[in-house]
Amino acid sequence: MLTIHAADLVVPVAGEPVERGAVAVDGTTVVALGPYDEVAAARPTARVRRWPGVLTPGLRNDRGGFLLEHAYFPEEPGEFDELGRDPLTGDALAALRMTEARWGNSARRCTQKLLAHGVVAVTGPLLIPAVRQAVHRAGLTVTGTATGTGIGTGLDPLAGGVPLASVAASPLTVGSRADLAVFDVPDEPALRARGAGTCVATVLGGRLVHRRR
């Protein structure tokens, strides 16, 4: 289905930001990018999704391999009383009996949290079969070699004011895969300051896979 994603500001990374911009998506592909009025006028039958804030390329998390295979995300709410809400690493992780099934369940919870931060790609390699399967089913791209050994704010690729261009999975251009993220902030400096926790929507290969309620 042809869909137009409109936002107060579109930051494609590959070009100049577009105020009151839009990205048109047909299937899995970006087919147009520019001012909303122009994009919409050329596609009068398209479905329109209007988002607050800044629309950007989907993000890449360079700590993805660590988060997925060296941290355990407790089940909500069943394990919170026993294990707490935060991911377990180090000695706490070593104390758990980690099976393939448990790794897979943790990875599914982790991928949902990553998508909620606008992440569409993680660095690998991923060595645990159940984790690879969970990531594949979520649709996340795996690339490169993972970095980072601490959990902290590892879900947020923009933590610490990291520039958007350095963690964009790929620039938004006509013909590129439709991996988008939308953040409820007024501009790019505000996004750097407040981080990816402001994500309100994530589109992965043209599919809306996260929407803040």
C-alpha cells in the first residue's frame, strides 16, 4: 500500500532537512521525499500518517550484539519481582540457567525495546541460534562487528549526544529501503539532547512496527 509519512521536519541525512516534509513509501521502498504538499499532491490516493516532530532514517545500534547475547531482559511482569526490571549482565547473568529458549525470549523482548528507540539495525555477529532467529523474525538488519561491553543506556544509539548521521542505518533516499523513525522533538539538536527514548514510531521495511501509545 502506498503510504505517506508526514512530519514537522524530515531529516534524510543524505540531504538538507525538509520542514513540513514527507516520505512516500510503496511496499518496502521509499518512492518520494520532499515537502508534504508536493509529495501528497502527486499521490492523492495514498494513505497519510501524520507524526509529530522529526522523521529520520532508522537507527543502528552498535551495541546490539552485546545487548542481545550478553544481557538478559527479564520477562514483564513475571520475573520482575525476582530479577528486577533492568537487563542482567556479568555475574547476575552467569547465575541464570540460560537455555536456547530463554535466550530467544530475551532477544524478542530486547528487539521490541530496540524498535521502541527507532533502531532498525544492530551490529553482530550473532552467534546464538535462538537470538539470530528472534532478530530475523523482528526484521532487524545485522551488520558489522558489535562494540561496547556495558549495559547503561545501550538501547539508545543517540545517548551522550551522538550525531544522527553517525548512527543512521542508511540515509533516506528515493529507492532506499523504507526504514524510518519518528521522534517527538522539534529539531535535530533537541533529538541529540533528549535521545532516542523520544521515539513515537518506527517503520521497518515499510511496516509500522512500533507506535507509542
